[in-house]
Amino acid sequence: MPALLALVASAQVGANELQNWQGTYREDPVSGALSFVAKEGGQRIEVPGIFTQQGQNTRALLRFNGQPALEYENNTVSVPYRAVVTLYLEASVMKVDCVYLSTRSGYSGAFLQRAVCGLGRVLDEHFPDLASEYTVRWYAEVDPVDLRPAIQLQLSWVTEARWGEAEVRREYLGKDELYTELPRLTINSAKARYGLVSRNVYVVYAADNLQQPARLEVADKNEQLAFQPYEPGYLSRLLDNETFEVAMGPFANGVLEASRLSVLQTGDERYPVALMMDHSEGTGGQMRSLVASYSTEGGPPTVQTLFYHRIKGEPHVVVLVSWQVNHAGIGTAGTYYEIHAYQHDGNGSLEENQAVRLAPGSSGLDGRGDFEPSSFPYQNAALIKGYLDTFK
């Protein structure tokens, strides 16, 4: 809920300019400098040499994981190589918080989608080199793994993390997943097996502990909104599915054949409600995949309704989630609503419709906000369907 509210003050204004609640980041294509102008006081900070181009390598300012960030792409190598660093301000100094890497091993075909956070490095023109400090170590882990059986449709994988009894794998089935397609990430134990519906998942390390990943971060397709973090404890509890209480369902999935959807009470403090999909996998077995987790935001989330509806002719799973809000000190109270719509991703799974997610009408408060009356009109399936029919 707060992530969507925060986006009101965090919109990308143009190709070389980005605003957030602190001020404006701006790319100067002439000098190659990155500048920041504070919203309050007008303080200006400038870092030279950030956007200097070298051959076919590119650098760009963008919003990534809900934060201002710099992207570096190396187009001169045989496999795609992309690094993104997220930025923050500390004592009038621009610093790097995280570096996110997406690339492949040129030997095994293993896909590397990893990050290191908590860096606290001062930003300078050498920011693309931050990723290379870790890639040598990571290539050494995945290069020796024999993934060739995947070409013959034999399930193969790289173990990304071990958290207690939980083993996190990036799995490959088919030639495309070794060359162009994103492989699936699963969580496994002797007791159960789960997948993550999104294939855009970063394995994240803390800068002070490169031995063991700290969490997973699930990104949307465009990677602009804040990623959804999943800690080891939550993923381990997913494997203990006997503790889950079914709140709604299971329902036949109106988007994907031979699959069923359920809303589960997970018992987790941070993500007490989850949308799960039971389905067959490419190897012929059955598995359960996590479609979405809805977080505690002051109070627990409630799934008000789940139904199927066509948006622009395409079938979608539509979910209305609500939270009770009571902030008397700022004159805000009532029920906050969010509409989520999930569609076929073209790869046998589901993905969230970003146009619906980002539309201003898809979320809102019904009650009072800032001491003023506030209403959210789409509180049942019939009204939501009418709203979704306006998407053209």
C-alpha cells in the first residue's frame, strides 16, 4: 500500500530527469555530469563523468526498485551484461546503496541475477566497476555447473542459497532458458516444493556477508516499482504448508488451464496473506507457486474478492485487497483499497498487469484523508469490472 502512495511523488519526468520526495536528479548530456537539486532549499550536488560513453557501452539515469538509479550496459561482450546501482543522499554526498547485476555465464549458460546491498560507497564515474568486484566470485560458482541436460528437457539447476532445510534453485528446462529466457526460481525441501510465479528475481547479499544471501527480491517486468523482499524465514514457512489456513478457494484458474488458485493465511507477520497457484510443471509433476504476497501495513490485509475478467480482450485474475487505516493525528481513517490484475505471461505462468497497477484509479482510501472526505468507488466485482472495461 505505501509503495503506491509514494509513487505520487516519485514520477519519471523525462529521459534525463527523475524526481522523488527529496528533489530532482538530472542527467547533463553535454558535460556527462549527474546533478541533484534539493526540493527544499535548492541545494545542488553534482558528480562529474557519470554519463561518459565508451564505445557501445551505455549509461542511463532511471527509476529502479522505486529509487533513483544508474544503469550500465556492456553491449560489446558475447552475453548481455547489465548493472544497476541505486542511489541515496547522505550529508550532501551522493552514495551507492546497492548494485544489481543481470548477466549469464559464457561457459554454463547459467543466469546470474544477483545484488549486493548496504554498500555505502561514494558515487563516482567508476560506478560500473562495482559489479565486477563480485562477478568473478559468482562466475566461479556457476561456470562449472553442467546444465547441458536441460537442452534435452532434463530439469537442471544452480543452487542459489541454502536456508536451513530450504534450498533455493534457479532451474533450467529447455534450450531457451540457457540462452534467452529467464529460468524459474524455486524453493525446495524434503517436505515440499514451491515456485515463484515471477521469473524476475534477484538473489540479494548484504555487503558485510557475501557467504550467504540475505533475501530474495521479486521485481515487476519494468523494474520501476519497489521490489518485494522475501526473507529466509518466510520462504522456509512456505515449505511448511500444513500451517496454512485457506481463506478463499481453491478456484479453477480462469487464465491458465489445469491450475487452481487459493488465498492462504500464512501466519507470517510481514506477509500474512498470499495468493497461491497449484499447477503442473514441465517435468509432469505438480507444484505450488507464489503469485503474490500482501503485506501488513499498520493492519493486516484482507482479500475482499477474487474473480476473472477480460481486460482488453485478455483473461485476468482480479483481486481486491483492503487494509483498515487509522491515523487520527493526521486526520486519516477508513479503508484503503488496491485492485490487482494478473494475466498470462506467455510462459505458462502469471504476471501482474502493470497498466492496472499504476493507474491512479486502482487504489484509494474510503473514509477521511488529511481531514477531508475521501472515497474509493470500486468496492465490489461489478464496479471493478466496469472500471477495468475503461482500459483500452
